Amino acid sequence: MLNPQFYDALNFLGKVNLKRFWNGLCILVSYWFSKYLKINYIKGMPLSISFEPTTQCNLKCPQCPSGLRQFSRPTGFADTSTFQLILNELEQTLLYLIFYFQGEPYLHKDLFKWIEMASKRNVYTATSTNAHYLTDENCQKTIQAGLDRLIISLDGVEQNSYAHYRVGGTLEKVLKGVRNLVAWKKKLKSRRPFIILQFIVFKHNEHEIEAVRALGKALGIDYVAIKTAQIYDYEQAEHLIPAQERYARYKRNEQGNFVFKNSLENSCWKMWHSCVLTQDGRVVPCCFDKDASHQLGQITTDKSFKDIWLGDSYKAFRAKLLESRKGIDICTNCTEGTRVWA
């Protein structure tokens, strides 16, 4: 029997055809050319996009705009027509489609329809969930729609530690959802989706890292991912930052203050190979622009994605990044160039 990670890699490689390979090569060459010569150049379309089904969420996580209900941008649910526009335009070159940005994807009634639409065009699909809606019916639909990867957030092995960050969440409900999904994979004899149990490390749960690995194994999860946490006001967040520095994006300087580990090199692979679309079709640079403060365009029936991707606003943003990444607010707490997974 194939190792789940090996099968997942084979599944992903199976999505590559000649057009997608050539597009990927063009993007890779464009990035290295731009990075080392400091000349803003791009040829090709993104290999990966994140499409936001909704900004709504059932939980109230304190380091998340959805959880805090503190967006300044429009909130709501994406239209299938918007998704159809982007899929129709990018299906020839797109490799990886993530149904997630902010909010809980399983709240959208058309999620399974979108997954099926993309799967039929041989695009690798993924999403991330807090697992409170992994009912028996939804797990069956998830597998039958053809989802390739599912990330399940679980940041504690006991209710108190779990709900410390996943405010309003119920650990037993998550575990039940995971069991439902694993059971349906067996019942339908499906290797997909590749299930990742994601554990974000904070000070209050860092003692549970080995326990969550053991839990993942007991549940039949394909992979347990230990992730460092993005913290907005990290200078004042000693109560959140793990004591073990290897599990933190931040460290103490000589004065004893917390500073970001990243040196913030003036380059960013994300700006050449991927982007994010909000629920109302706004195109933003990456997942660190949670409030869409750097809108580069908006998908409409008379405005193509290609016009935005190769347009003046995107060119100006990439040029500014090559000149000074530290001068862009969303880049100052970004992990590009450093470790996210511990």
C-alpha cells in the first residue's frame, strides 16, 4: 500500500500537463530573473490561487479577522458566477486551487459544486476547516466531489487548551468530524482527500505537541502538521508566543523585546506564482492581506484576471516589493523566506 504522502505527491503530479508545465517554467524563470536582477518581469499565469468562499465563521479566534468580526472590507458569501469566471479563464494553467482565505468554507452551500467543477478540469483542490461541519453527509459529499487535500485545524488535545484559541469551539465535535471523514474514505475506498491535522503552537498548548501527533495517528490522519502562529501585536504577546523558540516566528533581542525572525529579503515567490481572491472577487497579493488593503483589481464580466495579473497595479506592487519589502505593511509580518512549519 502506498504511503499517503507519496500518493498525494503522485496525485498532484498527475495534474501537470504540457501547458501547465510550460506555464510553471515561465513563472519560475520570471521570478528568478526579477529577484536577482531587480527587474520587475513576469511571463505566465499563477500556478496557485486561493478563492474565498465566505468571510463568515462559527468561531471567534482572537488572532483572526473573521473571528474578531473586524473586517473593514465587504463581507459575505462568494457567487458561483465569480468562481466560474476565474475557473474558465485559468483552467489551462492552474495547478492548485485553495478554497479558503478567511471564514469557514463549509458554511457555503456551493462548496461541493465548486470542488467538483475544478476536479473535473483536473485541478488539485484543497481547503481548510475548523471541522465543526464535518457531518456524515458533508464528509460523503467532500469525497465524492473529489477534494484532494483537507486541512483540519486542531490546536489542543483537551477542551480547555483547544477552546483557549478556538473560542466557541468544541473539541469532541472536531474529533467526531475527523472520524466521519476517515470512515467515509474507507467506505468509498478513496485515497482522497489527503487529511492534514494542523496544530498551531502557542504558549498555552506547546506542551501538547507530542500528544497531538499521537492523536493524529490514533485517528488515522495522513499527516500531522505543526505550525507556528502569526501574531499581530507580537511585541506585546508574551502570553501567546511559545517558550520554545523553534515553534515561534519571533525571538527576543538583546533588549529582551520580541522581534520578527525574518530578515525580510526584497523578494517574494508568492507575488509571482499565486494570489488570493476575496468573496466579492477582489484580487489581493497574498493571504497576509486579510483586510484586502492592497486591492489590485476586481474580477467582473468585463475585467479579466489576466488584465489584473499583468496590469499596472500588480506591476507597481511587485516593483515596490523588489525595492523594499519592509516598506509594505502586510510584508512586515510575513513568513516568506523563513520557516512556517516546525
